[in-house]
Amino acid sequence: MDRFSDNIRGALLMMGSMLAFTVNDAFMKSLADELPLSQALFLRGLATSILLFLLARHLGGLRLRLPRRDWKLIGIRTASEVAAAFFFLTALFNMPIANVSAILQALPLTVTLAGAVFFGEAVGWRRLSAILVGFVGVLLIVRPGAEGFNVFSIYALISVACVTARDLATRRLSAAVPSFTVALAAAIAVTAFGGAGALAGDWAEISGKATLQLAGATTTVIAGYMCSVMAMRVGEIAVVAPFRYFSLLAALVLGFVVFGEWPRALTLLGAGIVVATGVYTFYRERRLGRPAPVPPGRRLR
């Protein structure tokens, strides 16, 4: 009964995490009409870094004395995070939120495949077939050569590659590295990247509405990160992890209600294929008795 209760709590936390991250995406997308991307990144990142630092100090999750190997991996992860933030948010500012979110659902598949290619992790023919079918689903979403395909679809795919690299580096970190230290390094780097871009460009005047949107983005990205960490520590990973796909449902609803966007039928079909193959991958890992390849947190962008 306790395990069942833990699984329910873990599932609810994962759903809460995905909802928070998707609401954060909606706040950031709504800022596109008022603020340049670099300025929005800098302002949100500054507030996020300060809050993360205070939380880390309060909870004792900040540790700087780490082996050189771990710092090297943190550096690779942080660089990947910065690139992912740029490409993801650029795509988000210029594409329907549900389309970008649907492409991002390919992450468990790309992490599984990359783990096999770079780390020699075993991937049987069933999971390999699921990955290939999942990539067909991605092609249905982006539809190369179709009228709706543009450079921002490529940006969304590049962000998936960057997050995959980020998560592979995360998986190689030693267990002694606190999650807060990793997250804070990423937040500071994204903030610095946004600040450099803001200095090079024009600084837009910040309205009261934009201030509230930035506050909402900061609050929800922190909430999303905290919930994702807690979700991975409660219940069975193979049971909890598939609930990360709740973000697609949240993106569909927010896209329609807030932005008046609704994906085409082929996009929805592709998203369904990607989700189905991702869930199969999780449960196949569970059946084989191996931990599912789940990113420790969806993103900190």
C-alpha cells in the first residue's frame, strides 16, 4: 500500500512539474510581443538564480568542492543547457506552443539511443524499433517540405539534441554532486548568456504586464524544477516517468485557450506516436529490470 501511495504521489508531482514548466513556457512566449529574447532570458534567469541560491543554502544543497571530472561534466551540461535555452525559446517565440512541446516529447527516445551509441548501453530490437517509430512521429510533427515547416522547426529539433547532450552529461555525474549545484550552474550560465545578448541589443521598456509575466515565469520554473526532483525520489521511476507526457496535454490546452492555437491532425497523430513509443520504452526498461532513461528535470530554461 505504501508503494502504491508513493507511486500516486510521484505521479502527481510529475504532473505538477510538467504543468509548471509548460505554464512557464506560456509566460515566456507571451513576453515575445514586448521583450527581446535575450532580455527576457536575463531578467528571468537573474531572479531564478537568486532564488535557487537561497533555496540551496537553506536546504544545504550547495557544494563547490567537487572532483575535476564532475566539474568537467557540469561544464558540458551547462553549455548544453545554454544552447538548449536559446534554440528552444527561439522556436517557442515563433511556433505554436503545442508543436514545440510535441517535438520535445522525443527526449526519452533520443536519450535512450544516445546512451546506446556513446555509452554502449544495451538496446534490444524492440526498443530500437520503438525509437525508429517515434522518430517517424517526429517527422509527422515537423513535416519537412510541408507548408508549415520553417527554420524554427529545426531550432526545436536542435534543442532536443542539446537537451539530450545535457542529460547524458547529467547521467555521468557522481551521486555526490547535489542537484542544486548543477541547477544553479545552469541558471547562472543562462543568465550570463541572456545578459550578454541584452547588452549587445536594445533594452526594451518593461511594462507592468511584462513584470507580472516575468514573475510568473520565475515562480513556475522553480516550482517545476522542485517538483521534478521530488517526483524522481518518490515511487517507481517506470511508473512515475510516463506522466511527463502530461506537458503535451497542458501545452494543447494553453495553446488553445491563451494563444488561440490548435495543431493540425498530422501533428496530433505524430505527437501520439511519439508519446506511445516513449511510454513503451519506459515499460520495456522496467520489464528488463533497468532504470528508465529519464531526464532528471525537464529543463531549467
